[in-house]
Amino acid sequence: MNDVFDVAIIGAGAIGAALARRLSAYDLSVALLERCADVCFGVSKANSGIIHAGFHHPVSSLKARLEIRGNLMFEQLQHELGFPFKRVGIIVAAFSYEEMKTVEHLYEQGVANGVPRLEICGRERLLMLEPKLNPDTVGGLYAPTGGIVEPYRYVFALVESAVRNGVALKTEFRVVRAQHDGEAYSIESEAGHRVRARRVINAAGLHADQVSAAFGAEAFTIVPRKGEEFLLERNAAGFPNQVIFPVPGRHTKGILVIPTVEGTMMVGPTAVETEDKEDVETTSDNLDRVFAQAMYMVPVISKREIITSFAGSRPVLPGNDFYIGISRSAPHFIQVAGIQSPGLTASPAIAEYVKDLLKQDGQGLTEKAAYDPFLPPSARVREKNPAELDALMSEDPHYGHIACRCESVSEAEIVEAIRKGHTTLDGIKFYTRAGMGRCQGGFCSYRVIKIIARETGIPIEEITKRGGGSRLLLGKIPVAQGESSEQQMK
Amino acid sequence: MIVEAFVGNVPENAGFGAPPGGTNTPAKVISHMRDLEYDAVVIGAGAAGMAAALRVHAAGFRVAIVDREDHLGGILLQCIHNGFGLHWFKEELTGPEFAERLAAQVREAGIDVYLNTTVMDLVADNGMKSLIACSAEHGVLSFAARAIVLAMGCRERNRGNIGIPGSRPAGVFTAGLAQRLINIDGYAPGKRVVIIGSGDIGLIMARRLSWVGAKVLAVIEILPHPSGLTRNIVQCLHDFDIPLYLSHIVSRIAGQDRVEAVEVTPLENGTPNPAKTFRLECDTVLLSVGLIPENELSKKAGVQLGHDTGGPRVDAHLMTSVDGVFACGNVLHVHDLVDFVADESSRCGGNVAAYLGAGLSAGGQGRVQAGPNVKYVVPHAYVPGQDTQFSLRAMIVKKRGTLQVKRAGVVIKRKTLQHIKPAEMIYFKMKGTELGPAGPDPAPIEISVE
Ligand SMILES: Cc1cc2nc3c(=O)[nH]c(=O)nc-3n(C[C@H](O)[C@H](O)[C@H](O)COP(=O)(O)OP(=O)(O)OC[C@H]3O[C@@H](n4cnc5c(N)ncnc54)[C@H](O)[C@@H]3O)c2cc1C
Ligand SMILES: Cc1cc2nc3c(=O)[nH]c(=O)nc-3n(C[C@H](O)[C@H](O)[C@H](O)COP(=O)(O)OP(=O)(O)OC[C@H]3O[C@@H](n4cnc5c(N)ncnc54)[C@H](O)[C@@H]3O)c2cc1C
């Protein structure tokens, strides 16, 4: 497309995706530009997946307002898009009367923010809600509106819906330069591709500072605050009914015990400021610390059940609040920066807010008659009973060919992911769960690689884990060589 | 060896549209879901599953084997090296040759084999067991059987299980996956390789990678002694000048997109000494850090698992805590030799036949306990007066030692052993007479090594 887009969104994480989908309801041409090989490969894939209830931040912050609004939007989004989401509730467990004072403060803050149905619980009520909790608890807070979401499935669904409604998605488009010629921006990627757009939204997460600089907009510095999380297998002994929080410290919400919608569980995250935005390394010191804190709250949690760990970094700005607003220095440029936690929760509300800013900036918004908010459902073998599975297989027998044994993912589901544009091993993993279970891809990765090669025509050696230089196999072994060495052996 | 997707015969009356049979079939009548009935169904067509099924079939019972792979033989098919069969077939074979011997017997016997068919669920609460499986070819299959043999093998422990710190780039493989990539698919996982763990699979892969032109820089082992067989240390490392670092750990994996290096730290008195950390530039990391019996289905069926083996707890007949559900091979405990897998599984098949026929000996069973320096003993029970084959894993390394069996505090057997080590399973038999006279409530026996 050589035309000028009305809006270009830089960054396809939760924020860019939610906004792209929101704008796709209007008669606008929208480009969604993402530097990675797939969407949701930034912070939005490596977080706790909690839809926060809205009691952690003071009413004066922008965060608090968008958090509570975002929270309330998830039922409808799930209804339209079908991603895994569950309002399991959140509890904050106190272990001293001092801590109970903080709980009372959180309660008041939450009520002021408008959190519905918040309760303060005594010990007995709290243990009834969460029998696995350490019986030393003295009581706590219960927020039934808190929830959990599969963040990548949420973002994938948003992008899919946006694209179905006309948004142009460009992956492997790393914005490095931009110039405004009086009418529009010419946005250039690292590889030299160009996109023209009249208005630009900076939703580049950890790199929002660089993107802002590239557009000659405000100067600010994003500090990465790294968080490490540990994932435990399905049916883990410590699987809780609700998300369990300790009483929060000054800057973080502490180490949490988190059920996932898919039935695994997580403990984490840590919070350490780092220098390197790309640093997602995990360390050994954190393991013991995280588990000590998690096991204090839920004693039956076992390290033996860890299947993997990962890290993500929150994009933090001084003052710790979100920075969302029309740029004062660059024309028609909107900043959506510093979107740390609860960015996932707030994302649909942020999209709404930015849409209003666009209007304020003079963008006309006419609703599109053809807008379809719904996504057709996609079938998952692991959710089916035998009769349903049988019906599914009469549609497509490849639902009967199980490629990932731990998560029961069929070949048909993998093909669907590929056809929807997820062509890296990680993209398929996040879309289907193949490789996310106990054996972490030991069994299925090669099967998935072969299916990618067959469906896309990409040579096997060029298939990557997550784009760029993350090639998985380093070439074909010459047959003759293999054979002669076998001979040698005898 | 390529076996067709479906071998053997499906009974006529089991076709599409058959009304649901046994007691455990789903309540809903589904017109095209296929119901099948057997005396016994074996889950897994590896060495274990085939050996067990052959015995059940030989005793005249109707048995089926179900496997999710497209071949008979399980993991053996990727083990193209020599060293299989010395005990069971009395000659040295490669993995695929060993598998083919058993597969030929299975075909000859006309045993029904369902390949490319994954067992999704196993329900075993009373008399009849039911099993739900699916395959692209057959659709959903519902099996009813009086006995089930669990022979699902094991899976490899991975990076998450042992918590190696660092980044998460491409290029980290489990050794078994790398073996499959090279031996079956013909792809090179990498060019400069560091292997973590000195288990047999890792050692064999060190040699295999060297043969196909990769440079194996080192094998890193956390323990002060290797965990693979001695013959593999010699043939796979020494012969290729590959250094083995004992009492060392990989303290970090580095690399953004693809592995770029690992950092290795020596252990001194059991704790890492970071001052002596060194770096190995490589593009690939292989993990050979142990196997875990694959028991998700067993858990679904309510089978009790043991912490010591990771597999089901079994009685003297290799029957699990669920009546009529048996287990053998790597799903029961991890074996180092396929010959012992075949032997154990064949005995298991014999017990299944007895269970289906005249019934298993009703005599009271006594507990078998792991004593000093023993990680586990299988089976977990014995019948006095009945010959019993025990498998056990020692926890110590010793050139020459003694195995001792005590019953009610009294030594009832003593045996000298050479080259005791955790890597080599100890396989020994006791005569029924040694195990004492049958009685209603036999005393536990304890097996130790020193
Ligand atoms: C450990 C941890 C736990 C968290 N837990 C929660 C939680 O439980 N609940 C909650 O609500 N929030 C949570 N958060 C916060 C939440 O994850 C983030 O606020 C949210 O994901 C931010 O979304 P985003 O779209 O702004 O960022 P991202 O997902 O990082 O998206 C930005 C995108 O921009 C792309 N990009 C960057 N530069 C360029 C460029 N030059 N050109 C093109 N594209 C570019 C990136 O590749 C990336 O895909 C957590 C965060 C962390 C780190
Ligand atoms: C690399 C390597 C080297 C070895 N070297 C030697 C050696 O030199 N000498 C030696 O004697 N032994 C060796 N062994 C050991 C020997 O090969 C194994 O112990 C033996 O083959 C295990 O047999 P099994 O039947 O228990 O398991 P497997 O062969 O793993 O068979 C299990 C089968 O169950 C199937 N299955 C599992 N779950 C399901 C389900 N839900 N539905 C359907 N099917 C299912 C699997 O597909 C698989 O085919 C080696 C093993 C390995 C891995």
C-alpha cells in the first residue's frame, strides 16, 4: 500500500493491539508496526496475566482510573474474542496486625477507585476462600472482580480481530527513523521499508523512549524493571482458587501465587531495575527467594513441579505512572509510554482513552458499518470430551493427530496457527500451547517445525524460534557422511 | 522399518455404529465413535509394550497395542548404535534391529496394533477398564478391556526441571530430541556443542555429533562421578578427546537469538566457586539430565505413584494400585538396558495372562523396602515361596560391595557385587525358597548395598 495511513501504531503488544482493534471499528486506515517476527513478543507475553481489581493504586493516578475501567471491559471482550479469561478473584493475605492496617488502607483505596464488591476478611473467611493458605494468616482483602487471562491469547485475538476489520499488520518492521513533511510522517524501518501515516501512536513498550526520539518528540528514559516468574505444571499441589497477593511493599505488589486459566500455576514476579532492555535472563538466586516467599503464603507449593521460568521487564518512567498524551513537540504524535503493571488490565481502557485523544487531535471518527467485533471460535482438542472430539474429527481428521502430548495439541490446531500468520516456534507455542507443557517441546518441537515447513514452504533450516537469528537447526547432515561414519564405528 | 498405520485385524462387530459395550463407555451414544473390546490393551509399542503383549497373546488372550508413533519400537528406533540384545537375543544388535525382532514377532502373531493413535484417557474404577484414544485415521476409539498394561516409556528432563539460569535462546535441546533430529530426520542441531549431564544418551550423542562433523567442547556433570555406563565414557568421550568436567555446573546460558556461550563453574565442597567460572563459546547446548517415567495417564486412572521411581508402585505381580492395571518398562522405572525391559515386560505379560485366566496367586504379599544406600527396589512387594526378580538402584559408587536382603532383621541373602554405581541397575533374582514360606502376613524385606 503506497497510500497514507490515517494512523500508524508502533508496537503490537497489549496496548498497540487493543488500540488497533478499537480503531478498526471506525472508517480509518490503520497500520500496526511491530519490530518482532510476531505480535506479543514484548512485555505482553512475559507477565503475571492478572486482571487486577483496582485497589493497588491511589485514585489520583491515571493508572488507577484506567485499571478499573479496563477490568470491567473483559467480559465483553472475552465474549467477542473467545480468549481464556476467568474472574477467579484476588486475595491479599496479611500475616500480622500491622499488615492488616495496610489491608484496610487498600480497601479504602479500592472503594474510592470504585472497585465493586470488595471485602475485608477475617482469618476464617479468608481460609474458607483459600484453604491452601498458611493458617498463620490473620485475615486480608478479597476482591472477587480480579481475574486471570492468557495474555498472548488475548493479544493474538485482538490483533486477529483488528486485521479482520482492515488493520494492516507489518511485523519485522522496526521503526528507526521518521520525518514529517507537513502532511504526514514517513516512517522508516531498519530494513529500509517505509510507511506513511498522518498520525502516529507510540506504544513501543520498553523502547518508547527511542521511538519518541526518532520522531523528535519528548525526551524521557524508560527504565526496565525486570520480573522473573516460575511456571509450575498442571495439577500442581499448590494450585490456588484465587490469585494470592502478600501485603504490598512500596514499589511492587510482592511475590504472588497465581493460577492460570489453563490450569498451570505461577509464582513471582521479582522486581529488579536493570540496565539492559533486552535482558530477560533468569538467575539462580531468585529461585530460592521467590519460593521462600510463595511457600510462606501457600506451604504446599513444591519446587519439584517447576517446568520453566521466564522474565519480562516493566517499562518504568519516573513517577511510576502511565504517560499518555498528545505530544507537545511532535505534531500528531501520541505517547503511550511507561505502561508498566497494570498495563495488561488497563489495555482496553487505554485504547478507549487514546481513541478520544485522537479525536481531540482532530481525527474524525465515523463508525464502520461492516465492523464485526466477533472472532470465529477455534477448536482446542484438550477442551473436548470424546463425543465432541469425534464430531470435530469428522470435520477435519487432523484433530486426531496429536502433535504435542503434554498439552494435547493436534496438528489441525497448529495448521490453524500457521494460517493465521504465526510461523515461528514460539508464535505457535503461544497460540496453541504446543511445547508449553511438562516436556517443554522435547517431543513436539520437531513435529511443529515440519508442519511449518510443509505449510509455508520455508526450508527447515530457516525456521526460527522467534525470528531474527534464532534458527533452530543448523543444516542438513550429508547422508554419505552419516553413513560412512556408521561404517567406521563397526 | 516402516509399519503400516494399521496392522492386524479389527473385529467385524467393532465397526462404526456399534452400540456402546462395557460398563465404562460414555453414557452418550455416539453413532460413529468406534467401540472395541479386548481382554487386555497395552499402551505403548516400545520394547516393553511388545514384550508384554506377546506373552498375553501366547497365553491365548485377545490383546491390542496402541501407540501414538507411526512405528513399533518406541525410543529404540532412534538408538542406531550397538549394544542392545546381548541378554535377550544373545547377540549384539542396534536399537532398530532389536525393535524389528520384536516387531516381527508381533506381526507374525497377528496382534492388533493401532499406530498413530494417542491414548487420551484411561478410566479404571471397576472390573472393565475403558480407554479413549484418537487418531487421524480411525477417529475416536473407545476400548474396553479387563486388563491394561502401562508401557508408555519416559520423557527427558528439561532445562526448566533443573533450572539453568540465563537467557532462553534457540539451540538448547534435550539429548534425545537431538538424537532424533540427527538419526531419523538427518538435521544438525548445531556445530559447537556443550553437553550438560553425563547420562548415557548424552555420551552417545557426544560421539554421534563428532561423527557428523560437530565439535563437542565438553560434557559437564554436577556429580563427582559420571552417570552413564563406563563403556560409554570410554567409547564416546575418551576416543574423541572430549573433556568430562565432573563436579561442575553450567551456571549460565548466554545468547540473544541463538546460544552464544555457556559459563561453567566448578563445585568445591558442594558449592559453586564463581571465581573459577570459565566460558565456552558454543552454538548449542544438549541436556542429558535424566529421564522421568511418563505417567500422566496413570495419574488419570488413579494409579498410585512412588516418589523413589517416579513410576507406579507395583506389587509382586507388577500390578499397580488399581486392580487389573499393570506396568512395565521405563514407565515403571528408568532402565539402562533394553534387555531388562524386555525381560521385566515379558514377566508382566505372564502375570496379566494369569490375571485374565486362572487368577494370580492369592498368597499374602510382603513389602519390599529400600535399605541403606539403595534408591529404590522394584517390585515394591513379594510373595514368599515365589521366585522373584528384583531391580534396584544403588546410591553409592564402589568397586566391590555386598548386597544384603534382610527379613524381620535376619539376613536371608548376601551377594558380592562388582562395580556398584548408580548408573548401572542391579538386577538379581531370589528363589522362592529363599524368600521364606508362604503365610498370611509376610514380614517386610529390606534390601541394602554396602
Ligand atoms: C513480570 C511482569 C508481570 C506483570 N504482570 C502484570 C499483570 O499481572 N497484570 C497487568 O495488568 N500487567 C502486568 N504487567 C505489565 C504488563 O505486562 C505491561 O504493562 C503490558 O504488557 C505493556 O504492554 P505494551 O503493549 O505497552 O508493551 P509490549 O508488549 O512490550 O509491546 C510493545 C511492542 O513494541 C514493539 N516495539 C518496540 N520498539 C519498536 C520499534 N522501534 N518499532 C516497532 N515496534 C517496536 C515491541 O517489540 C513490543 O512488541 C507485568 C509486567 C511484568 C514485566
Ligand atoms: C539414547 C538411548 C540410548 C540407549 N542405549 C541403550 C543401549 O545401548 N543398550 C540398551 O540395552 N538399552 C539402551 N537404552 C534403553 C532402552 O532403549 C529403553 O530402556 C527401552 O527401549 C525402553 O522401552 P519402553 O518400551 O519402556 O519405552 P519406549 O520405547 O519409550 O516406548 C514407549 C511407547 O509408548 C508410547 N506412548 C506413550 N504414551 C502414549 C499414549 N498416551 N498413547 C499412545 N502411545 C503412547 C510412546 O509413543 C512409545 O512408543 C537406550 C535408551 C536411549 C533413549
